[in-house]
Amino acid sequence: MHQKKSTILIIEDEPPIRKLLSISLEGAGYKVVESNSGREGLRLAASIKPEMVLLDLGLPDIDGKEVIRGVRAWSQMPVIVCSVRSDDAEIVAALDAGADDYVIKPFNSDVLLARIHANLRKAATLAAGDPELTNGRIRMDLVRHEVFLEGKKESFTPKEYELLRYFLTHRGKMLTHKQILQEVWGPAHSEDMQYLRVYVGQLREKIEPDATAPMYIITEPGIGYRMETVNEAITA
């Protein structure tokens, strides 16, 4: 199984620039989704929930600052503006609208990749308080999207990774089936209990010393699940 890659949504109407960005990002190990307009970009951002948005301001339908405000209405995902607009007023306006960073075209690909990595690391730190999550024998690197059990890297599918991250981030908290499904699968799947049961079973097989007697992911009958806080690594 491959580790989950960070998804970056490119909202850019010029095909050559989109292609250049896609090649650079995919070469650096990111998953890329492309859009050539602001409204489509907003729809994609809401549906796929990427880890980051790379945004041009001069879009054919709406100004990029409207896209930033639209994203900020529901998410704090990093938004980096890549624009030919170099005057201070435009840069300040974009940052005031909620952009996290601003890169002026033409840009150096290595510099842009460094900015992307820095903003992803910052987002992971803000979301979890630390770029790593640990609980007992489990250690999750939020920047590299890797999971270690007792120090050994293990493979997780993208959805298993997202579910484990949600549990780790909210460990000790009782989570309803609907909460988990909405956050990990999206609002359209809030009633798909079978999805959740299957994936919780798969996670237990991977992280529990004994999947038949789970000590990490505990079932709350009729409610949902809770990840217990385990203070010491399990060596069994």
C-alpha cells in the first residue's frame, strides 16, 4: 500500500503554468488536482478537501480574493497565491482576505516547493499542536504522512490514514458515527455506517495488539467510538 500523499489543488487558468506546477508538485511527491476557474475551484476545494490550495488571482470568472474568502468561510487549509500582481496593495489585500503566503510570477520552483512544505508543516502543527501524533505504540508523522508502530513504518490506505488521524487528534473523546463519517468521508456519507465498521475493523487489525480485544479504538454502544489514551508503548 502507498502512503497517503498531500493533495494540492491548483486554481490557475493558464494551461502552461498549470502544467509546470503539476510537474513540479508531482515530482515532489504531492497529489495534484487542477481547476481553471474560481467557482470550479471552490467546488473542488469543498468536495476533495485538499491539504493546500495554490491560487492565481486573475481568474476568468471571479477574482482570486473571492476564492480565498470562500475557502475561509469553512476551512483554514493553507492557501498560497501565485500571481503576476506584484504591487503591495494586491499582496496585502490577498493576505487580508486569508491567504497564507504570496509568490510572485515568474517564480523559482524550488522556492515555491519550500514555501509549500513550510505551510503544510505549519498547518499540521496548528491542527494537532505538533507535527507528530503519538499514542502508546502509535506514532504518526503528519508532515510526511507516515505511521509507525513500535518504531516500524506500516502501510495504511489513504482513508485508513485519515480515520486514524481523526481518532488520534480526538483521543479520549467520544465520537458519534455521524461525526466521524462527516469528517472523514464527507457529509454525503453521514449515514454510511457500514463504511465505518469496515474501516474501524481494518484499523484494529493493524494497530491493536489483539484486534478481538481492542484497547485503542473502543466501541461506544449505540453512539460511536472513542480512542483511549495509552501511556506506554505496547511490546506484545
